[in-house]
Amino acid sequence: MTLAINILLWGVVGVLAVIAATRGRVLLNDGVHVGVMEFVLLLPRIGIGVVGSGFVAEALPNEWIAPWLGPESGLLGIVIATLGGALTPGGPVVGFSIGAAALKSGAGAPQVIAYSTAWALYAIHRLVIWEVPMMPARVVWLRALVSLPLPFLAAGLAILLGRP
Amino acid sequence: MHTTLSPPPPSRRRRAFDWSTAIIAILAFAAAATVYLRDGRQHFFDVLVSDVSLFGEMLPKVLAGCLIGAFVTLLLPREMVARWVGHESGFTGLLIAAFFGFLLPGGPITIYPVASAFLVMGADAGAVVAFIVSWTLIGYTRAVVWELPFFGTDFVIWRIVAAIPLPIVAGLLARIVVRAGYQYRDEIK
């Protein structure tokens, strides 16, 4: 699976690079430069997050996480995870590190999906800092309102699909 | 309100380190020290090796995700994207908006101005909601660059497949709320 994803992604990179090259050398160089710079700047953040969440998961005793967010926690666990996601401040490093640490230390996968979906869709600080300044406020509130049920739907659909 | 989309908005000033990374770094250090002192040196290195190798395996994908994001941003004229959604309506409009949400790379600073432009060009709130939710939940660059290194390939694919209907659901819900009398047009100039 992981090899197939690598081949697919790099195939897409190849096609896009060829299209860019046909429109000029400068465009190709720009794309490579911007992409590689983005990668280099992201590396330390993702590295700290991935390795850090591994240690946080290891340090947390399982018996703290499992009753609240474990696979047996059911709907209540999904509600707790959704609230936690809405209240988690910070950028992707924070949200994904917490989700990964919870998953590794015994949280159920649907609960983690509810957490990261809620955090991605309506973490309160993000609505206020990013979305309201750039969008009409009433559209932002409308989007947040209709997003309220989505973490539950995401968790439910994931359960229906069954973990691969 | 951004009615014209070119030249592209300035990308967010990216630093290799920011305050949220600093907090995670402090937490990680404390957790690593706990594991070392409580479980011993051997266990500490086992955890370290397994996490570093997970991270290492994901690096080629993250690099590919960054390159795809950069090329799509350069090659896809955003005016064209906005015009497509602006002129569509009905269920097809939601599908097109969700597809562009999946396709467009970038962070909040590039996505929200595009969404605002959709509104100005006549897209309804449902299409705009579908676009933003789609970018948030099934946008591939975000998933490849951010989510894969943390959760691994199988988990992320599972989460995304389960999320595919959600942008459409959100768009339909938004249309229901608007039909019930929610006003949003008066703010759009």
C-alpha cells in the first residue's frame, strides 16, 4: 500500500513537472523551488510532532485514555473527542500530535477520527483568527453550524466501512 | 473582499519553528524523559527508533505532496476555478465545489480568499461550504503532507474515504438553513 501511494504521488509529480516544463523552464524551476522550500521548512515541525507524539503516547498510562476514549467508550467517547477537538488551539502540529498520541495510547480509531474532524472543521481559535477576517462572518457561522454533526458522521461512516 | 485573484496572495510567512511546535517540543521532551526514567534506556531507544523510522518512511510522500501543491498552485488559474463554481448551481454545483476543495492545495490564507471570490462571483453558501469542508477533510495535500506522517497510510485513507460524502452533506445542510431564512447575502459586496 505504502509503495503504491509513493508511485502514485511521484507519478503525479512527474506529470505536473512535464506540464510545467512545456510552459517554460522558469515555471518548472519555480515549482521545484517552492515545493522543496516548503518541505524543508515543514521537516522540523513534523519530525518533532511525530517523534513527540510517540513519546507522549508511551508516557501516558493506558488506563487514563481507554475508559474515556477507548473503542468501548462508544458515543460518549465520540462526544468527548469532538468537544476536545473544538477546544484544541494551535496549528496542525498540535492537533495531529494529540490525535496520534491518543491513538497510540489506546483511544478508539472512530474517536480519534471524530477528534481530528472536529478540530479541523471548527476549532474555535481557527474560526476567529483565520476564517472571520477573510470571509463574511455570517457565512463562517453558517459553515460552523452545519459542520457540527460532521465529526459524528465521520466516526459513524468509518465504523460502517470497517478499518482496513 | 477579493474580487480579483491574480497575483496570488502572499503565502503565509513560514518559519521552521513556531509557538505551537515549541509547546509540542517541551511536551515531547518531558514525555521522553519520563519514558527514559520510568522504563529504562532500552525501551526509550525502542520508541525512538520506531517513531523515527515511521517519520523516515513518510518523507518521500511529504516531499511529493509539497511538490504537487507547488505545481498545482502555479498551473491552475484560480480565476477559472472561481468561475466554474460561480456559474453552477444545484447539486452539480456542490459536486464541483467539493472537487475543487479536494484539488486546491494551500493553507487557510489561500483557501478563504478563493472561497470569498466564489461568493462574489455568485456561488451560493452551500457551494462555498462544500468547498471549505472538502478542502479541510479530503484535500489531498493536507492529508499527504500533515496527516500521513502522524497516522500512517491505512488510517488516513480510511478516514478520507469515510469523509467523502461529508462536503456534500454540509453543503445541503447549509442550503436548508438558508432556505429556512438565514441571511448571509447582505454582507457580500
